[in-house]
Amino acid sequence: MAGAIIVIVLAILALIGPILVPTREQSFSLSDRLKAPSADHLLGTDDMGRDILSRVILGAGISMRVGITVVVASVLIGVIVGAISGYYGGWLDEVLMRIVDIFLAVPSLVLAMAIAGALEPSIENAMLAISLVWWPWYARIVRAQTLSIKREEFVAAAQSLGVPVPVIIWRHIIPNCVAPVIVQASLDFGYTVLTAASLGFLGLGAQPPKPEWGLMISQGRSYFPTSWWVATVPGLAIFLTVMGFNLLGDGLRDVLDPKLKE
Amino acid sequence: MFAVVIVGVSVITFFLSTVVPGDPVRLALGQFATHEQVEEYRRELGLDQPVYKQYAHYAGRLLQGDLGVSIHTGFPVKSDISKFFAATFELTTISMIVALLIGLPLGVLSAVYRDSLLDHAARIISLSGVSMPVFWLGLLLQLIFAVWLGVAPIGGRVSSQVSAAHPLKSITGLFLIDSILTGNWPFLLDFLKHLALPAATLAYSSLVIITRMTRANMLEVLRQDYVRTADVYGLPRHKVIGKYALKNALISTVTIVGLAYGMALSGTFLVETIFSWPGLGRYAASSIINSDYPAVMGTTLLVALIYTVLNLLVDLVYTILDPRISYR
């Protein structure tokens, strides 16, 4: 799929971002403030005279870090909760699934805002907040998978051999849940970046002078609409990044789960 | 079940508003409060009591509809919220209706005329819509239509000149309905102009999800045997789709509406901030910036309540539409 190729290139570019050392990163010069895009500053300068292109590239590093951390954390929590819930069933399943329902009762961004709002505004707390909001989805996916895998013969075989339950879960059940989790995770990477940017926009994520994209947009609003590039350029970065991951996720889904393919 | 969820959410909001934040007492009294004043206020707020007792008080107050007092404005959160509720309700509902009116037909047509130009265009729009930060889209629309083209106002719900010259009699609190009911056409026109950009922004994000899912559902339905049978029997295509396929695909759409409304509710926080729409979203966003925990928690609870009730309705409608499913 041509889309997948484009996407992989995009994803690699996004990954190289943090390693790429841009020109004039945090150096600001007030005489250069709010300059429109030109040959010198391809994407213009912001209110402190900082080169926006450099800040956007640095912002890619922040977004990647947030995305990876949140997705890994949510997957870990979600997989463990889902597998245990699905395997044991009974009242444990009921309780855990009710907790999942409670978390899913509030739209994700709203809950993330509430959690992040209650904590000190920082990138770490934003990551915590988003992870807390995201794990229920994985729990549900894994639980559903576990319920069907539980009935397979090899599980019964392992049980009759006296294999301890944690080992069964670890070695047999979880590996079979991997496919839908990977698809969901790659899609979620994009949504995580989006949510982190939204939190940053509201002042709940990265704090100045960090070049986080959402924060840059929010700060850029003060100079809107005359110096419109300050606010709009980081948004373009978010858009392209999220689109890249969505394409990647769609591509992965086509490859890993042909049943879902149209 | 519903009760459990609401109680659970209230536990979360309680936890977030009282246990987690640093020290609300110091925050309220300021830096120069003496130790005695701090302790006194703490006792007044009941913060020296064990956590479960505090929760009992909190829950009791909630049941009476008391959402606490805003740290920032000093008014009860409940009255602040009711002031802004109508504006948000209006924006989100109208946006949802627009999104459905465009998204549903687009999704259906996209599925029926699969791989056509329309289908590809729709898919590209959907993909970009899903990837776009909603506040960025809002900024872009503001830039293009309000600033560069000058065809729409930059923000607000209605301009003060129009509001003063043609005051609106408030019947429902919803400007659209009230202005039509009272025949206040200048007001209506001005309101619609203000509504255009924020509604378009909000509708877009819901629209793309609706289109995507409707397309997927419709494709699923079109693959079914009974559709093929109807085709083979020589039934005209439009009848096959209109009479059989559509109805079954639309059942799943009901679930999508729930999801899309959730997205609209989340998006409204950001869209209202950008367009200075005087609603709950903007109120919540500024409360967050002001560390006004009671206000934030009150709003979160309300949003959770609305979302849960909506999903409940969706479930009920689902059971009505599909006789095979019965409510647990």
C-alpha cells in the first residue's frame, strides 16, 4: 500500500527529529521578533525572535517522548488488567470492568483535563493524566481477546499440566492479543499527541519555554492574527504527525488483521 | 449500572478536587494567612476530617445539587454552570446535527459508490479530519474567514450592538429557538453569523468520524447475503439500498452518534476558548487556568453525566431498533 510507504518515511522522519540538531535552537534575539517566513527563517520567528522551524523540530522530540511513554504505560496497565479480568472472570472481572466503565464514562480529553488540572502543570503530569485515561481501551480489547483464547485447547492443556496461572497468561494468552493491541497502539499514538497538544494548549502540559506544539499555538494566539504563522505552523506539525501515525495504523491493520480490511 | 458509573465518577472528581491538589486552604487564603487562620478555615471546610467522611459530605451535597463554590468567582458553581450551559448545549447540538446531516449521506454514498472519486475524496477528508487538532482548525477558519475574508465575526455568540438594538426575549435560553419564536430576525441573522465558524469547526471533527463509521457499517451490510439475494431477484439498486441495507446500517449509526457527541463535548472546551463562545467549555478552560478546582470538577461531573445519559439513551434506542437485542 503506497500509503504505508509514505507513512513509514514520515514516521522515520519524526523519529530522527529529536536527534537532528537544528540551527539556533533556543537562542533568541529580540530584534528579530515576529518576522514573517523568509529565507533566513523558513517558518518565521516568534515573539522572542526564536526560529520557529527549530522549535517545531524540537517539539517533535517532545511529542515523540510523550507518545511513546503514554502508549507504553497504557498498554502495560491495560493488558495486565484486561488479561487478569478475562482469565479469572467472576467478581474480579465485574469489579475491574466497572472501573473501566467509570473511566470510559467521561470523554477522554475532559477526564485528562480534569486530572491534569488537579496536578501541577507539567509534561510528566500530562503524560500521567493521559495514560490514566487511555488504559481502559486496552483493557477492554485484551479482555475480549482473553475470553476467546481461554477456550482454546492449548490453554486447557496448559492448565491440566499444572502450569501456574501467571505463566499461562504471560506465555499463551498475551502473545495472542498482540495484533489488535498493536493496531490500536499505532492509532493511539496519533491521538496521544493530539491530546497532549490540547493539554499544552490549555496550559496543562509542557510549560514555557519548552517548545511543545500545543503550548506554542496557545502562546502564538496573542499575536494572532497579524503574526499568524506563530500559532498556525505548530498546528501543521501536529496535523502531519498525527496523519502519519493514522496512516501507519491503518496500514498495520490491513497487514495484521485482514478480516478487518474492507 | 448507571448509578455505579456516576458514583464512580463522583469518587474520581472528589479525589481530584480535595485529595490531590496541594493545599486549597492556602490557595484561598493567600500567602499571608496565619497558622491559626489556616487551621480555622480548614476546620470550616471540613478538611481535617478523615477522607471517607469528607466523601460522604461531598456526595450528600452533590445529591442536593450543590456543586460547591467557585474559588475564582465566589459564586456557587451551580449558578455559574447554568449560566453557560445553554450556550454550550446549543453549539454542540447544532454542530452534531450538521455533522449528521453531512456525515451520514456522505458515508452511505461513499460505501455505495466504493472506490469512486467521491469515495476517495471522502476518505481523504476523513483522514485529515481525524488527524487535525480541533483548535488548530478553529484558528485556521478564524484566520481565513474572519480575518482575511472578513465574512464572519472573530468570536462571541452575538454582537453587543445587535443585542442592544434588538433585545432577545428569553424563552428557552437557546438563541436559535428563541429568535425564531419571537420573530427577531436581525438577532437571528447575527447569531447565525457568529455560530457559523465554531459550529463548522466542531462539526468537522464529529463529521469525519460519522462518515468513516457509516461507510464501514454500510460496506459490512452490503456484503450480506440478503442484499445479494435482493440484487439477484432484480430489485432496482436504489430500492435494495433504501429499503433494506440502509435501515440495518443505520442501527449501528446510533452508537456512532454517542461517540461523536462525546467528541463534540471534548472539542467544545477548545473551540469555545478560540471563538470566545460564552459556554461551559470556556468556563472550564479558564477555571483550569485559575486552578479553580470546584468549578473544574463540577463541569467534569456534569459532562460525565450528560455523556452517560446519552449513551444510555443510545443503548435504549438500539434495543428498540434491533429486536434481536434485549436490554440486560
